[in-house]
Amino acid sequence: MLRDAEQRANALAALSNVLGASGWHVRPILESSTCGGLRASKGGSEVRVYSSGEVRGHDDVAVRFARDTFEVALERVSVS
């Protein structure tokens, strides 16, 4: 369980780097009820990505991009 949490934290960090490099403004979500995550905004779109892998937002394209990027990051940290 601890290994899974570490992998998810590393995947969120990788996601933050990718989103930041793509011009998104990234901030942490520090809500204890959600186990943390990140909030990213760009050009009027905002997404929230939780450590559980859940992604929320009103822009379907942004949500799909964030979800896919998080899943790829999670796969990469799981392999290493």
C-alpha cells in the first residue's frame, strides 16, 4: 500500500512537470479528505487530478488530457 502511494505521488509530480511545461498553472490540492492531488488551469480551463486517479473539470478535452497524462506517468513510475 505504501509503494502504491509513493508511485501515485511520483506520477502526480511527473504530471505537474508535464502540465507546467505545457503552460498550465499548477497548484497542489491539500484537502485531507481527497488524499491530495493537483489543480491545473490554462486559458479558462481548470482540472483537478486526485492521487486516486480521479480527474474532474468542466472541459472534457482538458480532463481527458490530464487523465491520459496521469495514466502514462503512473505506468512509467510503476515500471521503474
